[in-house]
Amino acid sequence: MHNARTKPVIEGVTFEQFATARLPALLRYAVVLTGDRELAQDVVQEVLARAHVKWRRISDADSPEAYVRRMVLNEYLSWRRSWAARNVHAVGERLADLDDLRGGVHDHADSVVEADALWNKLATLGRKQRAVLVLRYYEQLEDEQIADLLGCSQATVRSHASRALKTLRLSSEHQTRKFAEEKS
Amino acid sequence: MNDHGDQLRAAFQTRENETPDPAAVFQRVTELSRTYKRRRRGLQVTGGAVLGAGLIAGAFQLPGIIPASHNSNSSMVAPAGPGLSPAPSFSPTPSASPTPEESPASSAEDKARDAFFEAGYGYDEAVTLAKHWKISTEDIGEAKVKAGELILAHKKLPAGVKPDPAVAESMKNEKYAEAFFNAGYDFGDAAKLADTWNLKDSYDAKVMGGKKILAGEPMPFQP
């Protein structure tokens, strides 16, 4: 879990300095959030272009980076342009992978393949469910912070997470593996 | 960390570095923000270098002046994920550096580029056109501008490229959404307006808000 709290605001950092320093990290965040390289690019481009226009206001925020990351999250959640076509395509491709996964006992030595397969399964989630998992397990935010970011209650966050994990069948796979390990 | 947390982190790590080229993204950001700024100022573009050479030079030393943090809520810096890959820096390409002052020519280019996108054309069509005109795909922006100029002159584009009506419609909505943001409203405002107007989501609110703003109609509240 994260333990770092607010660091002192660096004053006088220009948009260009900010973007140059943080763009790679923002892109990684967007790739994980969207699950789609091209969508991640579109989202980050759109967000940074708007952030540039109102940078003076953003740079006055307690945490400009948190502000921009929130913009990325919101942009992803409300993104419409070309999203549907891409998502349907991606999910369609990945459903085959999902089928391959069902019922299999996982080998720890095959962890990379497992991680890759799980990444593909993540594409079957709704945007909010995926966002909750990314914020909870990638960004390592508390449910309270996630609720604040998504503008919902903590109970809703837990509900999204629970449904997402159920969809991913992580619990059952975990149990299957434990069972297999106990038997061996 | 629990078991599924570990599994998910591993899954995120497998793909987190499959990012687009930051330099190319930055170049597009500068293009887009120039357009947004120009629209915001109503074509009255003054001064305002988008990216000065000095700033680029200074950016290489940023890791030293901006502290790293593992928390996205911290100020200025948050790596992609705690314990995950460190953030590599990138260096913007020279083409990402606009001229110190935006000239009437660059404004005309922006207008042409906008016309290209707003007509429903995109990157793929620009690539086709670039090949047709024997323009290097590294100068794809040149093809967009040239095509945009033809569109503004009501001329047909060569090479059989066709606009996508859905993209054109989408671009129109993007313009409304852009007007919404340019008026000073943000995502939180859009969420409130979606509730007020009983719309499905905040995007619809951005579009409706933008339409009202451009039509000079009153908004429920000020940004």
C-alpha cells in the first residue's frame, strides 16, 4: 500500500516541464486503465491538450499531477469517440483467450502467460469495474480515495470490485489452484 | 497484498510499458493545445510559445527538481504504479517545438488541419494522402494541412479517401465539448449538469453545454 502523502508543491513548473517529466508515467497509467494503446494515446493527448490550455489554474492545485491523473480517469470513463468499436473488437478477440483459461489449473512457472491472460480478461470488464481494479491494485488507492475519484460511495466501489473479481473468476481460480496444490 | 491483488498487479505490469511514443504524443498535444488556445482566443493568437527550446533543455534536468513519489495523490509526480517500472524520460522531437510566436501562417495551418479532422478524416486517410502526394509519413501533418486546404476550398480529395460520417459527427460533438471546457467548465460541472438535465452521462452534458454556450444560451451556473 502506498504510504507517501502530499509532497511539497513544486512551484513554477511549466506545463512543458510537467509534460516532459510525467508523460511516460501518464501513458503507462492510461494504458493500464484503458487496456488499449491507441485509446490511451487519444485520452492522454486530449487531457494534456486541455490541461495545457488551463495550466495556470491546474498548477495552482495542491497536486497538479493528481489533477491531471483525475482528468485522465474522467476522460476514460466518459470517452466516446471510437471507443465502442475498439472495445467490441478487443473484447471479441479476447473472449477466445477467456475460454482457454476456464477450468485450467495454473502452473506458477507459467506466471507470465497467466498475467497476460488475465490482462486479456480485464478487457471484458465494464469501464468503472476496470477503473476500480486499476485504482485499487495498480495505483494502490484506498476505497475511500477511489470513491472520491469516481464520485460514488465506498460501498459502490466495493461492489464494482467484487463484481469485477467475480467476472475475472480470480476467486475461483485461486481456490482451484489451492485445491490442486493440496492434492499434489 | 492478497493473492488476486498480486495477480492483477502482475497483469498490469505485463502491459504497462506498451505505451505509445511519448515524443509523438507530445507533438500531438502541442498541436491540439494550439488549436484549443486559438479557438479560446477567437483566432486572436498572440505570443505564447507552446514550447521554447530553453524549456526543452531544462526538462532534461527535471528528475532532479521534481521529486519522485509512489503515490498518485502526491504533488507533481506519481510513477505508474507503486513498485513498478521507473519513469523513463523522453526527449521531444525538434518538430514538437513550435516557433516562438504563432504566425498567421501557422494559424491558417491549424484551420486547415481542423477542417481535415472535422470533415471526418483521420490518420489513415492522411497516410494514404501522404503516399499519394509523395510526402514522407514522418511529415504526416503536412498531408493533413494540404488536405484541409483542399477541403476549405471545397475541392475533392484525391486517392479515393472517404470521410467517416460517424467521425465527422463525433468531431462536431468534440467541438461542443471543447467549447464547454474552453468556457471554464470542468468534468465535475459536466457531472452536475448531466444530473440537472437528466442526461445519460457527463459526455452528453459536455456536448449540450457546449451547444448552449456557442448559441449564447444561459447555463444553469457559471464555471
